Amino acid sequence: MNASSVILELNNADVRRGGVRVLDVPRFRLRRGEIMCLAGPNGSGKTTLLLTLSCLLERAQGELRFKGRPVAGRESALAYRRHTASVFQEPLLFDASVYENVASGLKLRGVPRQELRQRVEKNLERFRIAHLAGRAARKLSGGEAQRTSLARALATDPEILFLDEPFSALDPPTREALIDDLEHSIRDTGIAVVMSSHDQAEALRLADTMAVMRQGMVLQAGPPDEIMNFPVDEFVASFVGMGTVLRGRVVSAGPDTVRVAVAETMIECVGGIEAGRQVVLCIRPENVTISAPGSHKADSARNRFAGIVKRIIPMGHFLKVQLDCGFFLSTNITRRSQEELGLVEGGSVVASFKATAVHLIPHA
């Protein structure tokens, strides 16, 4: 990462509550214009890290630097926060009109009246709430209130925007529409963003970089596609939706592929791990295909196994199918595919996947 592109950095962060360490982050970097998503289950430390970065939570140890300068002490923290804005899961609005709420941050900064009006109106339009300008905040729906919060935040022209699960309380259509408007606004302004979320779809949609957290630590950070396909451990693999996570042992290694024993089954994988090593095998569900026994469907996959359907779980637009192939295997199919295959729990299928579809993680 180019040092000149870094707008925010946190080194050796240690946050404690009641003497117990709740955040341990040796290094965090945010680039100008970057959208960083902090992902992880509830209690993983996402909000703690976000509040620490926004200087709203005191650190027991660690250095925060904004554009290369340390943020230390009350005065520098206040000066730093003038360059940032925060939006939380529950909209925090004043008992006033939408217009007055959006204008509030600008009034605190002493923005001249004409400029204030222009910036408020621009952001009311940006988040499609201009028609609500005179409405009382207490009469807004959840989506309208969150749009007001976002308009207020962006009206201050922050260099960094902090978002703490801002969409989690909204219904799917409202959330989708708001994410569309927010994404356009962020890309249009070029501000840097740190957002926390436990929703993988949000991370894949918005983030340039994703950091998976657990117990106050960042386990893996990088482009979302990299983390989704090449997790560093079993926890990250399960969190990012690797439907199949297995343990096995490499029994033979060739120039390009290895054979891994899982229970009584041999699985061929691409990898450079030596024979005898214990490994974790990860397979994304979309990389597993199933067919009816005896079908002659063309398939270049090196791994083919007879299996029994153990469970079929509705997941909205698709079905999650869990198989027993002598080892656990998971795949996703459409309802149309289920009908064509005549798929039922207890039925027989053939499952296949390519050697390149298996991600191997050395296991101690």
C-alpha cells in the first residue's frame, strides 16, 4: 500500500472493558477513497474497532494517525472528528424537521447560510428526501430516518464516513434502495468509508476491502473476492460461506495436485502441500454440481461421488442441499433444478467438483 494514499492508520490498538481486552489490532490502514467493511458475527469487535477509529472510544494503548499526524489528546480528537461523520444502526435524529436535522452539523461548523442551504438541498436530493424537508423527524419511517441520517452526514463533506450496520434494521426492499443511493453518493464524493456489517452481500456489493473479525482481532483483510475464495482458517471459511469445510490428510503430492484422505474417501485438489500434512479443505457451494445417478452429463470434474440427500433447506431464491458422500458436502441449486432432478431428501445423486474448486489450508 502506498504510504501517501493512507488517510487513517491505527497501530497497536488495545481497548479494554472492566480490565478485559476487547480489541487487539496491531495494524489497520485505510486509503483515501477506500470502502472498508468490518465483517464478523455479533460480538466480534466490529463496532468497538469502528468507535475506536472514529475516536469515540478511549484506547488503553495504540496510536491513531490521520493523514500522517497523530490524534492524541482532546483538542486533536475534536479537530479530527470535524473531518469525519458517523451513522449508526438506529438513526439519532433531533426532534425537528428533516431539513433542520440535515442542517444541524453545518450549523455547528458555522457554515454560512447560503452555502448551508445549498449543501442541505443537495443532500436531500441525493438521498431522495427533498419532499420530506418539512416533515418532523419523529414521523419518519425507518428508511426515511436513515436516509436523513446519511444526508446529514454527507452534508458536512467528511473525509471519512463511519457506518455501524446502518441497514440491518431495514426491510429488504428499503435496504436495497438505500444501498443503491449510498453507493452512488460514496463513489461520487470519493470519501473513505469504514462500515461494519455481518451481511456478506453488503460487503461484496460495497467494499473495496474486507476485514473479518473475531474476538476483537482481525483474522484476515483483503479484497472481498480473495477472502471469499481463499480464507486463511476454518472460522473465516465458515463465515464467508464456504459451504463445505472438512479436515483431511495429504496422502500423496504430485507436481500440480495432491490427494487428500477425508474419512475413507480420496479427494483430488490443486495445491503444493507435502504428503503427510493435515489440511482443511474448503469448497464453495456454487462449485459443486449434482446430477441424477446414471446420467451421462459431460463433466470435466476430477472428483465425482455418489451421495444421499440429507437435507434440502429453502434459502429464498435457491435451495441449500446437504449431501452425505461419505463426507459432508453442500451445494446450492435452483428450484427448477430440484424439479428436473426429482430431488428429495433420502434420494440418491452424483456430486462432482473440480480439483481447482478446493481451497486447502495447512492445519497444525
